[in-house]
Amino acid sequence: MTGARFKIFLLSALGVMIVTFFVFLKNGGIAEKRIPGSFEYARRAEGFLDKGMYAQAIDYFEKAYRSSPENKYIRDSLIYAYSRYAQTLAGAEKYDEAIRFMEKAQQIAYNTYTTQNLALTYAKKALSDIGRRDWFGATDSLVKARMVAEGSDKASKALSVALHNDALEEYKAGRDTSAILLLKQAALAHEDSRVYSLLGDVYYKRNDLASAEFYFSKAFRLDAANKEIAERLRKVRDEEALSKSKQLHRLPHFDIRLEKDVPADIGFIGSVLERAYLDIGGDLDYYPDQKTAVFFYSTQNFKNIFKMPNIVRAFYDGNMRIPLPDGSSDKNELASFLYHEYTHAVLSAKTKNNCPAWLGEGIAVWEEIKWTRPGMVINLTEKVLGGRDISVRLLENAFRDDAAAKPDIALYYVLAYTLVEYIVDEWGLPGLRDILSKIAGGQHAVNAIDDAFLMSEKEFERRWGAFVENKYLKKGG
């Protein structure tokens, strides 16, 4: 199971600021009388601007400004034209040119509006540099963004939020190094508990517990009332104390960390994990580039550290975390846990952490049953279903928030499984892979299903319901 990630949105995004600013100019922003010669230049400039002919618009606005530099309407219109053109250039990844025009705007009026836009353009350039693995260029652009914004508290906050959001996307895509770079620059621009908390998450995923504790502590000092941050800090401190007794076993595609006194058959665990790497990777057509970390705990330590409901037998949070009984364990059950949680690891990497919980759990159960519990009888009857209408919305609601604490959550795991079973039965594994690829590209899961199978959500649910009824309800109801 994967936890939801916090995300904040930059309400004063560059495009919104520019358009709002121009609406102001068009609707009463003219505080001074227009001078006839200058106005004619401005009128021509507006015509070009409406057609998206920015170079010509800027040329005429500059003529108008040279004629009447004291006219507020002309001055603000030229700033808007520079900013709008810079935004277009940035959209075409011509960042140096975009920065040049943002600087021209700031030279005319050094204010929050021009300062924030220039800083955000440098941030966009940095993200492009990161994409090309130009770490020196990215760092240089980020430092310049901070230097531009440091004279304005509002611009510094906006820059910090933008960098946090970019870092979150990098983190979700498994690019921890770039996420750390962006977050540290965000913290230097403006201290925010959410930035430090995400830094803690990144280092926790990397199993750098000392760094995770450091950043969770900084987040907690800024927001001591935040229960989620307090819980993260408690958990990482408990794990740090326990880590001193952990043993490390390296496999080709996994790193196993095991409490010293927990009985475990490492040979069996290693063979199951490496087989899962091939089986699940083949099904989903994805093999993670990096090793997957697998942590094993005693049953009691697992409960004490993570405080999960009893139904949770293992989970994935960027690493696989699994309790082992103090005595002998059912190897087939352990194998099913390993397959289930490794499926989550593959889905997280393949979809850039965008796979919704209901679909992820359905695929994980499907893989678990296919490889470790073949022939397992699914208990899904009318009596168990309780007259519920089968729908994606039903699953979305079931897996929202504290799903594991819900008394009937096992039913929804089965329903999610039947959805995946129906997809594979009807369209094969290529159909399932197609959906996951679309989700990785940013599509909502329902839209991805619609596009992949060329049918509406309602029609998909009707066919899925018919599949469930024919396979399970008629014989079991």
C-alpha cells in the first residue's frame, strides 16, 4: 500500500499573473491621459499582441515608451508584452532569450511582479538543465533565481513553492538527486515545513535515517502542531535506534535489511525476490533501474514503529517493509507478501508514483495470486457484495484515506482484483501495460482506461460487472 503525498499548488503561476495583469490594464488600469503620437504606437502594438506577433508588438510598445516614458499605461503594457513573450519563449525552451526579456521588464519596473516572473523563469531553466543532467547549469540557474527573488518576500515564497512542486514531481518519478537539489534551494529561498518534510521523505526512502531525522526535525520546529510530521519524526527515530542491529544482504536486484535476531531463510527470500523481479517485470514490461530495498522486522517492532491496523501484513512506502513471525513462518504466505509488495515497487517506478491505490492493489493481488496462489478460490458472492453496484468510484472511495482501517476493506481488494482480471482476460497484458503507460504520462486512470479501450467509463463498468456476475455471482450467489 502506498501513502498519499502532500502537494501544494502555486496559485500565482506565471501565466495567471501575466493575464491578470493585462486584464487590469484593459479595464481601468489607465491612470494617465494618453498622448496622441504614443497612443498610435500603442494601438498598433495591441493589434500585433492580440495576434501573438510579439516581436512586432514589442517594437511598437518600445517606440511608444521612448516617446512617453512617463505614461503608466504604455510602461505597464510594455512590461506585459515583454513578460508574455518571455513566457512563450520559455514554453519553447528558449530560456536564455526568455530571461533576457524578463530582465528588460524588470529594468523598466523593479517590483514584485517582474521580480517573481524573472525568478520563476530561472527556475524553469534549472528544471530544463536537470532534464539534460547539466547539474552545474541547474545549480547556477537556481542560485540566480534565489538572488533575483531575495529582495521580495512574496517572490521568495513563490519561488520556494514552485521548486517544491518541481521536486515533488522529480521524487515521484524516482529522481531523488534532482529532488534534493530543488528542495535545498527551495529551503534557502524560503523556509517552509513542507519543503523540509519532503526532504525527510526523500532521505527516508534512501535509508539515510540521520538526514531524514534532521529534516523532519526542522519541519517539526516550523510546524509543531502537524501530527503527520510528528509521526514521521517518531518513526524515523525508532528506526534509527533499530538500524544498529540490522544486517545487510545484497542481491543482484535487491538489498535486504534484517533485524539480527529475526529468524529468516535468506536463501528462500532471495530466490523468491529475484524470481519476482523476472515474473512481475515480464508481466508489466518494466524492470526498475535501481535496487529495491526490503526491510524485515520482528512482528512486535513492526507494530511499534508503524502502528498499522492488524490487517496490514506488509507495505511499500518507497521500500518494502515486511514483518516476520518470531517462530516458523508459512513460506507460501511470505512469498505472496513479497510478490504483492514488489508489484507496488514496480508500479511506483513505472507510473512515476501516479498509479491510484485501487488499481495498484488490484494489480498487486492479481500478481500475488497468479504466481504464488494459483487456483485460489475467490469468495465473491451476492451476500458478500451486499447489493453494491460495481464501479470505479466505489473502489476510489474505498481506498481513500485510511483504507486499511475499514472493516470490509478485504472485499474491495477482491473487487479491485476482478477489475484487473477482467482487463487481462479481455485485452491481455498489453492492455494493462497500455493503461499504466498512459497513467505514467499524466492521465487519470479512468481516462487512461477510456482511451486504451475506446469505451466510456459507464460501458467499461457495465462489461466489468457482467464479467463478475458470470464468473462469480451466478455460481456463488
